[in-house]
Amino acid sequence: MVVICPRCGSKLRSVRANTVAEVLAASFSGLLFFIPAVFQPLLTLDSMGMTNSSSLLESFYTLYEYGYYLVGFMVLITAIIFPLIKLAVFFCASLCLFLKIRTPLTPWLLRTIHRP
């Protein structure tokens, strides 16, 4: 489908086919690989000569243990909770659109995706 300007005749926008299926596949694979990604070593903390390599969950626990409560919660929220929620919302919304299921949550999911 192509949208053409009625005034000048130029192409304004072209819509690709199967975009819902692409979003569904990408969000499913993101959810599938999210769990191993959280547990893989990602952060190296050097404190008083000791080097400790840890995953995202271990880094939250380590920061919390050293007394950096705010930084630890920020790591937990921004690196684990928000991405997981966003992937889940994309997956649920695209699954509802792909299967043409109308639930009471479908409009809320779509509004959540399109808000800046």
C-alpha cells in the first residue's frame, strides 16, 4: 500500500506487509534471549583492588550490598524491569493483532506502545 500526495503526486509513505508478524517475531526472540542475557557476565566492578565480574542481577545485588542503594535500584529498573515490560507489551499487543483477538487490554497495550 502506497500513500500518494493528492496535490503533487509524490509518494508520502509506503506500508510494508507483515509488519505485525515481524514485531511479533522480534519481541518473542527478545523475550526468549532476555533471560540468558540477564545472567551473562556484563559488569566488572573494581573496588579496593578486587575485581568482580557479574551479571545484571549480581551487579544490582553487589551495588546494594556495598550501600549504593539508589544506583542499584536504577540498574535494576533501567536494565531489567523496564526492558522486560516493554518487550512483554510489544509481544502481547502484536500477538493480539496477529491473532485478531480483541481483549479489554488491547486498546491499553496499543496506547502504551504509541506514547512517546
